[in-house]
Amino acid sequence: MSITAQQVTKVYGTQRALHDVSFSISKGEVVGFLGPNGAGKSTMMKIITCYIPPTSGSVSVCGFDVREQSIDARRCIGYLPEHNPLYTDMYVREYLTFVGKIYKLKNVAQRVEEMIEMVGLGVEAHKKIETLSKGYRQRVGIAQSMIHDPKVLILDEPTSGLDPNQLAEIRDLIIRIGKEKTVMLSTHIMQEVEAICDRAIIISKGNIVADSSTSELSHLTASGSYEIMVEFSGEINTQVLKKLSGVSSIEPAGNHTWLIKTNTSKDIRKDIADLATSQGLSVLTLTRKEQKLEDIFKELTTAQPSSTPVE
């Protein structure tokens, strides 16, 4: 495993920021680490990257314990914090050269040029960092995090504050990086997960509440409910439609068209078609709409108790 966390707890004063957090991330995965503000995302990432120790539990990166083998673990990690810490009075090439020398890289100049090309900094490489847009500053941050060719990349809110064009560019960059490295991406933006990640770990108030592939998240809510948009060829008996097993409510959505909300994970489309046939009608359109990831996120992160105080 590239990253393994086992029963990690972190206590600040009298508050538990993390409570018995456990997960693992395999080589080559792009995993979204999701949660509301204050859920514990940044704290977990700081522990993984050896910036702070856990109060209890253990974390290993590429087989190295982050407390006992911190230097070895750090060699395997590239880290972009939420607040990108750059020396803004330095030029792009100057800064990346400085970082490369800290890592004692051979052929630093060559590696700097490789990073500039990889992250698309060519047209801005001659400028001071302070003159760059936020999108290009993020590219500089990603470049410095990758200059030593780490096996694991930790990105904390990498698209925060970007405009739509910058957002798309950074997403594409992360997707390309994810083909070669293990990427752990922290965000509270659901579109990020759908666009970038293969898997999502959701944390709420210091507790893991879901860990699943993005395609399976729709089945993780209490009900696994979904919606169906159906158009009949004529008037349907709505009282009978409401009484179908699994139907929680129906709403008119146009001429002979109904939005049916369910309270079950069972697929009731055949039951709807059979009902239409029994009333001498045809089904013209029938579309199942899975629960939105944003709705799933809300359900999973609002039903949890507050972080527990230390006794």
C-alpha cells in the first residue's frame, strides 16, 4: 500500500480532531478525501506528510512509518498544502532550482525544465512568482511538490479559489499526474471528485463515514433512494401509482409526465411499466436518476455527532 492509516486519533487540547481513522490507498489510485470545513482533512494530511504526529494510531507511506522513519517517508511524498507556501520574490526557475537543490537532485536544471513543461509553466517561467495568477501559482506549487519524483502526491484543496478556466486546467493536470502516481486529493467540492477521482473517502467531524469507489457512493446512504422521470401515453391513475411499493412521492413534471421519488434501492421501473400496461397505456420515456453526489455527501456528513471532547 502507498498509504496506510490505522486507528489514527489526533487531539488538540480538549478536542478530538480525528477519531480512530483507518484507511489504505493502493499504488496508482486517485482518491478524493472529502469532508466539510473542519472535518479533519487537513489534519490527516499533515499527519501523513510528517508535519504533525498523531496522538495515537499509526500511519505509513510506502512502508515507512511517519514517526519512526520520517525522513524515508518524506522522500516518497510530494505535498501541496492548502495555502501554497511560495517565495513570491523569486523567479519561477529560480524557485524550482532552489527546491531541487534542497532535495540534492542531480541534474537540477534538467529536472526544473521537465517540471516546467509537465505543468504548463513555459510561458510564465521567466516571471517572478508574485506576478503570476493564482492558477499559475498552483502550477508552481504542484511542480515543487513533484520535482523529486515522489511516489505519493498529497494535494490539499488544490483548486480552491480558481476561476473556471484555471479549474479545468488544474483538473486535467491532476488527472495526467494520477496515471503515474498515487494521488490523495483533499476537497469539499463534489465536482472535483466526479471529475478526477476513482474513489472517495468521506470524513465528518473526525470520523470516516464512507470509503467507496465514486460509482458505488449512491448505494451508501440510508435508503439508497433515487428518482424516476416517466412519461406515459395518457392519463395514469395517480392513486395507484402512489401505492406502488417503493414510491415515496410523485410530482407532475409535464403533460402525462411524472417525477417519482423512491424510498428504496430496489429498481421499480418494471413495476411502473406493468402498471401502465394494466391501464392500457404505454411508457414513452423512463429515466432513472441516481441520487446526486452532493446530496449523498450532505446525508453522510450531517447525521454525525460532533467531535467528542477528551475525557
